Amino acid sequence: MIKKRVAKLFNVKSGVTIILTGVFAYLSVTGKIAGDQFLVIFTTIIAFYFKT
């Protein structure tokens, strides 16, 4: 039971992290956001999802 919950949570975290990384990388490459902004946003996302 606990294994299923942990696996489900891990899949959600991974999916959200990958999607957001892709979106912000695209925005950074196309010039919609600066590289510095990308780094701050990416670090915040990673820290939030893997610390909770």
C-alpha cells in the first residue's frame, strides 16, 4: 500500500518536473525569458518538488 503511494508520488513529481523544465527551457531558448530567470524558476521548481 505504501509502495504504491510512493511510486505514484514519484511519477507525479517526475512528470511535473520534466514538463516544467521543457516549458521553461523553450521559453529561455526563444528569448521569452532571460537565462537568469530560467535558472531561478528551475531551481525553485526542483527544490519544491524534491524537498516536500
